[in-house]
Amino acid sequence: MSRKVLVWNEYIDDRRAGPAKDCYPNGIHETIARLLRSYLPGTVVETATLQDENSGITDEALASANVLIWWSHVAHEQIPDTVVDLVQDHVLRGMGIILLHSSAESKIFKRLMGTTCSFRWRESGDRELVWVTDPSHPIAAGIPCVIELAADETYSEYFDIPKPEAVVFISSFAGGEVFRSGCTFQCGEGKVFFFSPGHESYPIYHNDMISKVIGNAVVWADSGRPRGPRRMFVHSPVGWYELQSTQAEVL
């Protein structure tokens, strides 16, 4: 069965005339989708945006997606809580999710992390060096020890997230700032990867190594398991262990 990826973008900055549209004339989502189709042949890649019905997110679309890629910036609060609930439910049941750049401030990332996910930032256009800090991790496969980006928005610590399962990348900037720019987490049965490079005014997603990171992350985040209902553990009466053991003997 083919792997299926849904690339979601709020599609606001890159829809109106300006630097973002100059960088991504068909939208960030279409750029990422095109690169993934090239990097992962055989993968089915679909796109959705905030302007679509139901904000571009439906239970049916998530049920058929192995991995969801999320890019948002100025419209975090426009995402209905019901959509956040839906995405969270599918992640907990095993759907992978990759959150890019300012999606660190999205409702869904905050929900999954359980923290403010706040950080320091400045729109500087400084050089960014993305350092591999876990070369054995699958997301870092084939990536050089450092990716140099001529210009990007500066992100800086402290980044208010729980302790990551792995810190795959750390970025440094011309102003001396550092940032945990590539972090993995496990949420329920779903894998989560946050990757910060990708300001809308710079052609970050046209960089071959950045697209390779995202492609590697898709493969890593795909659990390959069918998703059933979430397993719920409820209070059981005294004797549940003995009853379970008896049933096991019968079987």
C-alpha cells in the first residue's frame, strides 16, 4: 500500500503579492509536495489549505494519511479547536506529523507538547547554519554535517518544549543565537518532528538538503501501522488480573 502524505499550509503570506509569493508562486504547500514527489517516488502527496472546506482537514483525509506536514504562521488562532482535536486524535493513534518553522506556535504543536512552545526570534535575514547533532538518526541520513542557509529568520533559545526524544539538528545564527531546530517526540503512537528552517520570505524549501531532511522525516514518521480506535484504559474492579489470567488459560 502506497505511503500517503498530506501537506497542509495556511496559505496566506504566499498567496498575496510580496516576497513570499515571489519565493513560492504556487504556495509553500505545492513546493513541498513537488519536492516530496521527486524525493520519494511512489508516495502519494496531496495538499490542503486553510481556505479549503473545514480548514482543509477532515477525518477522512487524516485517516488515509500516513504523515501530515503542517506549515502555519499568522493564522494559528483561526484553526478551530475541533480541527485540533481531530489532528491530535490521529497523531495519538499513530499518524506521523511534521511541523515546520513558525508552526512551533500552532495550536496543534502546543497541544501535543503541553507547553507554551515559545521562543525568541527576530526577522534578521542572517545566515543560518543547521548542524547535525545526531548523525545516526534516520532523519539525518545523507545530510552533511552542516547545512548553510544564506538568509533566514533567526530563532533562539529558550525554546519552551518538553525534553525531545532526539535533537537531530541545532542551528546557529550570525548574531550568536542558537536553537534546537530539529527535534523528535513520541505522542501516543504517533511520531512528531519539528523542523524550524523555512521562513516564507526566503527560498529555504528550494534547498536540496532541506527537502531531503523533510523527505527523511516523512519516512521516519510513517509508522506503517493501520490506525484503529484509541486504546482507552478504564478503572477495573478488584480481581481483573485473575479474570484476565483465567481467560488466557481458556484461550
